[in-house]
Amino acid sequence: MARHVFAVLALAASSVTAAAPPLPQLVHKDGRHALMVDGAPFVILGAQAHNSSNYPAALKKVWPAVKDMHANTLEIPVAWEQIEAVEGKFDFSYVDTLVAEARKNKVRLVLLWFATWKNTNPQYSPEWVKFDNQRFPRMLDKDGKVNYCMSPFGEETLRADKKAFVALMNHIKKIDEAHRTVIMMQVQNEVGTYGLVRDYGAKAQAAFAQPVPQAVLARQKAPVKLAASGTWSEVYGDYAEQYFHTWAIARYIGDIARAGRAVYNLPMYVNNALRDPLEPLAPWKGNFASGGPTYDVIDIYKAAAPAIDFAAPDIYMPQSAKFTATLDRFQRPDNPLMVPELGNAAGYARYTYQVLGRGALGFAPFGIDYADYSNFPLGSKLTDKTMVEPFGSIYAVFRPMERQWAKWAFEGRTYGVAESDERSEQTMPMKNWKATVSFRQWRFGEKHWNPEIKDEPANTESPSGGVSIAQIAENEFIVVGQQVRLRLDGAGSNEGKPTMLARVEEGSFDANGKWIMERNWNGDQVDYGINLPAKPIVLKIRIGTY
């Protein structure tokens, strides 16, 4: 106990030694978004720990993986059950250890609040909550049978969850206000309900019969036009029950977030398990978690939970078409793009380029710590450094320029693609230029010149290529990528003009963000396109017209 008290006092005492940096916040401009940390745009090159790594003794398997991954941010749970095992008695010793060790490892934190719902389940709520159905009711089905999921109409559940979250935010403010180690909060985790479209308990039934709130009507349009106002069924028809459940859960989460932000105003978001982004929109039929912030109901979350900054997709769909469609559906002028969780299999690494190139707030593969636990088949079979390496090699080249990249992204200067499953050529329109990206190319010449050659370049058996581009000046680009061939051609005011590469410098950014050239590519290295090797590389390219 004495050791814990000393740690708390040391953390708290440090808060008065210097002026606190600005509070992290989200800023918006012309439909673009930035996470401001220490007063400047910040991109989360993240790593998410396993669910059960949220204990002091388990952290020793987390930090080495974070280091090997070259991550600047750790996403990790804080569970209601661990901070309030006994009602009214709070224990923040884990949080104190986590924050202190994060500072030691020079890593920021995004804390994941696992409470009423974690993957729709109450398993992370304290035992005094999850086994008391009278005080903390679960949902009921049409026949009155108790469902596994906590009811969003449980007033005592909301009160207790909110009290614990506010206590957590108070504690974070106390120990971290001077440092801003914790930069964002996720409120609940993958909410909704599987197997049941909504709650049919008495309070839910009464609310379902009421008119749709005006805030929801103003934002969420009915897929099939019915009544302009009225009850949920009158306005939304076959979509009514899913939309109603979404509103109930969003309102619950929004109440908790609002109370937490009143204490310590960190950015807050919700994540979700996805519905199929390519499947035609249809009423709920049991194929996703009803009530979660899926792409089709983001506007209900905006209306019911304004204290939540954005909804983010957890992507465990390795197929490139579904991955890209998911990004398209979540990246909106009013909804920043962030991928807070995705599979950690090597095939997901190429999407780093696409996500960061699209100006996302961040990217964080799940289950990166060296616990002896694999989340295959949703992720990698591996549990050691070889699991981390495909992501770590990419993060390593982004880290020295992370602040510049975040600034360029907020200015709308960045672009990115990942190799598709079809391995087809892709184009990226930029300001007065067009980038053409192809894959599985030999570095010397075009494939069709030698049709008799049937073998393929090494390390291209599976899609692994990708490239992110920042247009840092009218005719100048920073290119980060691997396993692609890049061509730049005029577009817009440069359309039709003959072009020529001025310089293609290979190099890196130092710790201060200064460009250090290693060599200038010319001749064979650029005559057949700019070919990025298997290992991630950074190029500074200048091009001109004549």
C-alpha cells in the first residue's frame, strides 16, 4: 500500500512542477480532422494490447512489443471490474502503474473503458453488477426471456457505470494533467446486441411507442420514406427496431461521456464490430450487432451522443474491397477516420499506407503484446516479434516524421493506397498530378516486354504493397512505401505537358524531423518507374514540366 501511495503522490506532485501542455482535442477544417496533442497535429501509430493485458504484471509483455513495433501510442483496457470490485471502493493502482510506465517508455495512451458493454457483453462489469438482474436489468426478448445483454434502460446500471467513469476521469486528471500521457478515451467497446434486435422490457416498450426525438429526425433519414414524424415504427418502418436500439445505447453512452468530459475533457469515441459494407442496406436480420455504431446509423450516434467525437470501425475483414468500402463509409466530413482495431496478421500491414494516406487520426492493430495468446483466425498465428515486424517496419519510417505527416494530413496533402487482392493497378489524383501505382513489377522494364518470363518478383506471393504520398509543395512529394511501382504524370494544369523527374532522393528523417539524404536515384533506378523495394523506404521526389 505504501508503495502505491508513493506512486500516486509522485504522479500528482509532478503536475505542479511545470505548466501543463494544452489538453488533447479534435479540430476540424474543411471536412478534415486532426487530433491535437501538445498543441500540434498528432497521428496515432498505435498498438492495441490483448483484452487481458490490463494488469501491472502483464505489462512486461506489452512494452517490448510496443517498442519493436515503433508505436507511439498504446491502446489498452481499463475495466470497471478492476477499479471498483467492491461498490464505492475504487482502486486505481493499475492505472497509476500504466501511466507511469507509459511515460518511461515515451508512449501515449488511449484508454478503453470496458464496462456495461464489451463486445456487447457485461463480462467486464463488477460481479455486484452482472449478477443482480433486479437492480441492473438485462434486456428481455418478445417472450419476456432474459437476454445476456444489459438493458440500455437500466437506470441504476447507467448511474453506477457513470459514477465509475467519472471517478476514472477524475483520477486521470489528478495524475496526468501536467503530462497528457492519456490522449483519448474509448467509451465502452463494440456495443450492441447479437441475436436480438432490441430490448422488449417494459421501459423499452414504453419508449418505443413514443415519438422519435427531434434530434434523431433531423439527422437520420429513413431508407424508405414514410412519415416525417411520429413513433419509431411510423417513421422508420422495418428499420425501426434497430434504429431505436441504436438510439437507446447511444444515449446511454453519450450520458457517460458527457459526465466524464465535464471532469476532464479528453476526446472520446466509440468503436464497433462491422456490418458488411458491401451488402445492400437492409433491415436487421441477425447478421450484425444491432445497436452498435455501424456505418448506417452514425447519424443516430451524432444526434443522441454529442459528447462522442466519432465512430470508428474495428476491421477484421481482410478482403481489400471490404476494407476500402469500410473506410469510405466511416470517413465523413463530420466523422474523422480512425482504425482503432484491426487484425494483426501480416496481410493487414499494407493497409497502414492506405489509412494514413487518407489522413486518418490513427491506426492500431490488435493483440500486439507478447502474451502467449493468438487471435487467429481473425489475426496472426504468431505471438512473438515476427508478428509485430510487418507493422513495425512501416511505423519505423513514419515515426521520425509523425508530426509533419499529421500536419500534412490535416492540410489535405496526403494520399494512400494498398495493394488489392486482385493486384490491379491503381491511380491517385493529386493537385495537378496523378500517381499510378502498380504491383508485382520487375524493377527493370515492363512485364509485357518479356512475356516468356513466368516467375514473379520475390516476396510478392501475397498482396503486401502499399504507398503513402504527401504532396509537400507544388511539384514535390514525400513517398513512403514498399512493393510498388510508382509513376507521376501531369493532371489539371499540368495535363498533357511533358514531365521529367528532377530528383528522387532516398533517405530518412532524423529525430528532429530533418530530411537526411542517403543517395539520389537516377538512370536505371528511375527509367522504368520508381520501384519501392520489399523493405519500407522513404523518398523525396521533385518533378517538373518542360
